[in-house]
Amino acid sequence: MKKLLIALVALVATATTASAQSWGDLLKQVAGSAATEIVDKVTSGALSDAALNGTWSYKKPAVKFESENILSSLGGSAIESSVTSRLETAYNFIGIKEGAASFTFNDDDTFTAKLGMAKNLSGTYEFDPETHKITLHFAGTGLMKNLGTMSGYAYISGKELKLVFPVTKLINMIRTLGSKISYLKNISALLENYENVYLGFGFAK
């Protein structure tokens, strides 16, 4: 661990005054959540800010408990597994699966997204790397207008991204995209006794 810390400090020192490309190169050398978190703290979130740019490909549903104590408990692990399974069923119904969904975040604070059958989503975003808070403003008419503005959190761990939202917002989003209510009706019930739980999408570069 000590060698890792020394290496990370050296990498940060060489990239702190460099371009966004340097941050991208740094990200490729940082693997795992622990290393990413260390560099983020040293740089006040600059690594995550730069790393968010680019195209992320969907891999699986994401569940984020704000309290790691909940997740480490037997009950928390069972809840996460059950919710993930239900989300996967709901996502599959509207075509959100590996190879058929992605998010692209651009330097000019715009984004484009493909979520299953919704292939032309776009808009602008705001990201605060220190708090991980992200706000998506969907542009256009019809489906995109119905999605409106969604606030959630973006967590980057190495080359993986979790894009998660409050439970009710995520469920409303999936309903808007066309998934059956029956696939989602029990998720809120499963999580009603847990505070600060977020659901969404897991991506990778």
C-alpha cells in the first residue's frame, strides 16, 4: 500500500498542472476504487472530473448504498442482489443491456445517450466531482421532454462508472422509457426501510 501511495503522489505531481489528456493518461494508470479515491482526495475531484469525459458502455444495473455498513450486512447484500435482479429484468424489457446502451459526456458539458430503444437521448449536464453530484438536463421534445431534469450521483472507480439516482426518479425514468410497472412495483417496497439508496446503471470504458 505504501508503494502505491508513493506512485500515486508522483503521478499526481506530474499531472496537476497538465492538460485534460494528462488526467486521462493518469486514469489509465489508476486501477481500483481505493486508488481512485486517494487521487480524487488529493486533487479535489479533478481526476473524476476529467475521467467522466468520453463514452461509457453499459454493463449492468447499479445499486449504491450511502452507508457501506448496510451493504456489508447480510440483509444489505441480499437486498442489493434482489434489487439488481429486478432492475435487470426491467432494463431488458426496454432493451437496456450490454452492447445496447451507453453514455457519452463531452468537454462542453453536453451528453448523448443510448438506453435500449431510446437511441437518441441528449442534453446538457453539470457535475461536481467533489460531491459526485450530477444533474442531467434532457433536451428536445416527446420522450426527452418527459424525462426532464434528473439529479443523481456519478462514482468513478478505475475504469468503471456508477450513474445512480434516487429510487423514485430512477423508477419514473424506466417507466418513461417503456418498462412494465409490474417489473418495478416491488423495488420501492424492498427499499422502504433503507435511507439514501440510489439505483441506476453500471458502465465501463
